[in-house]
Amino acid sequence: MKSMDLSVLQPYCENNMQLLKKISRSIFMRFNEPLAGADYDDFYSISLMTLWQAYNAYDPDTGISFDGFLRSCLQKKFKSELTHRHRQKRVLNQLAVSLDAAGDGEDECSLLEFLASDFDTFEEVTKRNEDQKYQDKVQQYISRLSDIQVNILNLLVDGYKPTEILLELQISAREYADNMQIIRSYENVKILF
């Protein structure tokens, strides 16, 4: 790139990089990828770096115009960046674990059992309140639960640990986790408010 001067970059840099942004947008459209505002900024930054790299790597003796060479470089860079981002998402999705999922072992409980929360369903159910309206809400909440769920709730109120409940009710960790999910579900708990 010894024979080319910096004036070749001028059209791409004029008017707040308007031409470079236009070329970049046309490439985005071909990839058919949904991009947020911050993503556009990332890709425009990549465009700017690629412009400089293309300028340094361009050989006019190849017969390819600088514009064509730049577009080719941008397509490759964008494709590499999108591939990298998708790979990161796949890795993160593989590592994702549901809070309600029971562990592999029979005695294991869900992660939700171990997370601290400001709202305690069991405390709300067992609260002593003089207001009859609240008592009606608690009765309504309990009436929505199955017999096994009421038994689990009663044992938890009595201070049993999840592993003790599994033994007492002779249920699997999966059954326990599924019932706890229903006991804590928004559809059931919203009655209390």
C-alpha cells in the first residue's frame, strides 16, 4: 500500500463517516441479523478499524478497486463478529440452569430452595392477622393447592427441611420441586395481595 496516499480514505470519512456507515448498513441488511442501537455502534467501530486495516493491506496491482476490497473486508469482519457473538450465546445457554430444576440426586432440591428472598410464602400463610379479609385470602390461597402441596406447606411451616419432607411424604426430589413451584407460583401467591 506504499503507492496509495491517505486521500483514498477521504470519501469514507466525510460527513461524519456517512459513506462508511452506509456501506456497513447495507452489509447488515444482507446478514438479516437484528441489531440494537449499541450493536450498531460496535459494528461502526469495527468498520472504522477495518477501513484502516484495509487501507494498509490493499494492493492496487490486484485490479480490485479499493471500494470492493473494503466491502469484502467488512463482510468478513462482520461475519466473524456475528459468529463470535452467537458462539458466546450458545455457551451461555449451555451453562444456564433453571432455578426450579431439581438436582440429579434423589435427595437434591432445586436451587430456588437456597436463594434468599424478601417474600416468604410460608410466613405470609402463617401470619396471624386480625383482619378477616386477609384470613379469607389465605383460605383462598390454600384452597388452590392440592393435598400434597398443603402437606408440604404444613411440614415447612412446622420447620421440616426439604430432605426431611421427601422422606416424610415419600416423594422424589422432582415431585417436591414441581410442587414447590406451584406453591410459589405467581398465579397462586397473587391472591394474598
